[in-house]
Amino acid sequence: MRILAIETSCDETGISILEAKGNTIKVLANELSSQVNLHREFGGVYPALAKREHIKNLPILLEKVLKKTKLDKKEKPVDMIAVTVGPGLEPALWTGIVFAQELGKKWGVPIQPVNHMEGHILSPFGKVKGSFKITKVKQPALSLLVSGGHTELVLLKQNGKYEIIGETLDDAAGEAFDKVARMLALPYPGGPEISRLAEIERKIKQENIFKFPRPMLKNPTFDFSYSGLKTSVLYTIQKIKNLDQKTKALIALEFENAVIETLVYKTKKATEKYKVKTLIVGGGVANNKHLRRTLKKEIKNTTILFPEKDLTTDNSVMIGIAGYTNFVKNKGKVPRPNTLKAEGNLRLK
Ligand code: KG4
Ligand code: ZN
């Protein structure tokens, strides 16, 4: 079956057309329009602006994928539409949902609602181009989801359901990267920039004059917290008279070390407690080199799956994968299109 997948939960508009058969999926066309440059001015995502951009971009990207696949003259170009319904920014989510509803009606095809986080969990199986297989992972499996909006440890249960065993009590890891970058007057999104500075500094191997807390390490749960760490960085910066490049880099290094240490510590504890055989890492922060390196070093006897670089951040291929998987699982039973609604705080279950 052919699937049109739509993603508009945050600041990326994504549309792709996938061809799925059995457990094999082929990407026929994949388009992404990032609003990162627009939101840079605000140092974060500005919901009203995101909504306006999605509305502008959706028809443009749709035309591109239909032309590319030569399906533009067909009355019914796809058999199903998969669309993100949450979690995310509600005004942004609604743009994708309404667009899907209009197309579903025009083409007479069902709409499969998708949880954006399930998309991230399935992203390591995907590719931005060509075909790939959705394979069964060795159970028990655990997913570490680290993005701008979420920091979660999710158990994948035998029955196909999910259980969130730990999550951030305040800021998400990516959000902390973005906020600290802003304090250091580094561009948005902050993660890649902080990581770039930290990687250079880490190679020099010297004593760091900065020391930040490792929040929640002594807390017995699998939860995280990053707002205290962020405040600690803020107080440190406020005391510095000359925030030169070297100082910024040392702060970036110590901050990154603190975030990654806590992420890896809790993830490792969870893999031990649940005897995890497969660890799936997803979300924008899954790009972080220090995170990848430290997870591989600390967690042995567990297969660790990471997505391709372009599938770590938001995209519609992962939404198509999650949509197809659910469509098959539910034997094509989907909710009535007019009952679909954006759920900013939608949780995995
Ligand atoms: O998954 P994503 O595209 O959006 C959400 O669904 O939130 O993740 C974006 C987040 C941003 O906060 C960004 O700073 C962070 O991922 N990020 C990184 C890196 N690359 C992206 N954080 C740390 N290190 C990186 N290399
Ligand atoms: Zn995301």
C-alpha cells in the first residue's frame, strides 16, 4: 500500500510518500522544510509562526512529492494517510491534521493518527532514501527518547504497548541544550553548537575550572531533571565578566558532560533492572556524539540502535513507519476523520 505521511508537530514540515508491503517499506519521495532559521531570532520555537509556516509549506511539499512520484494526475494517489496528532505544539499539529482531513476526503482514503514519540522509537529502522525492513527487536527492549520537547525512558512491552518508566520532571534535555546555548549567545538550535565546542575542548584533556551538578543521580527513580542544572549554568555565567570563546567552550563541555552523564546513568540502570536486550535511541539529542560514545562504552550486552542522522530530528518518514505499523496492527481500523484532534500532551501507552 502507498502512504502519505505528514509531520507538523514542531518547527519542521515533513511530507513523504512510502510504499509498504509486509515488513518492507520503500521511500518514494521525502520532503522536509525546516523553519530553524526563522525561529533562530526568537531563540526557540514560536508557535504562531510555526503554524503560519506549516500552512504555507504543506501544499508546496505535497505538490513536490506527488510530482516526484508521478502520482499527481491520479485520482487516488495513496491508499492511506498517516499524520502526527501529538505530542507537540497544538496550533502546529492542527495544520497537519486539517490538511490530512481535506486530502482524505478528496481522495477517499483512511487517516491513521500517529503519536510523534512512537515515530521517534521506530526511526532507527528507517532510511531517508531507498527501502528498509521493519524487523522485530530482541525483547526486552527499551527506548531512550531525547528531543527538544521530551526526555523519556520507554519500555516496549511484548503486547506492543508502551510504558514510560522515567521522564524529565521539568526541562527536556534538548531544551536545556537550547537554553544554555542562548545564555552563551550561541545560535539556535543549541545542541549541535554546544556539542561542537565541547568536542574540541574535550580533546585538550585539561582540568575544567567549571563544575556543574549531576541532577537526580541519587534519586532512585528513572526520572530526570534539567532545570536546576540550567540555573546553575546561568548563575555561573552571570558572575563572569569576560565571556570569551574559551570560557564558553569550557562551560559547554562541563554542561554537556553533566547532561550526558545523567542520561547514560539512568539508561544503564534501566537496562540492568529490566535486563534489556535492545536499546533504541531517538530524538534530536540522539545526534550527540558524546551521548552515542558513552552509551556504547557503558552499556554492554545490549544492542543499541541509533537512527540515521536525518531521522534523529523531526521528519515524516518515521511518522509513515509508525502509521503503517499501527494500521496493520489494527487491521485497517482507523478513527473517523472528523474525530481526529491535536493533543499537545499525548502520551505513549
Ligand atoms: O527531535 P527534535 O528535532 O525535535 C523535537 O521533537 O523536540 O529535537 C531537536 C532538539 C533540539 O533541542 C536540539 O538542540 C537537539 O535536539 N539537538 C542536539 C544535537 N542535535 C540536535 N542536542 C545535543 N547534541 C546534538 N548534537
Ligand atoms: Zn521530535
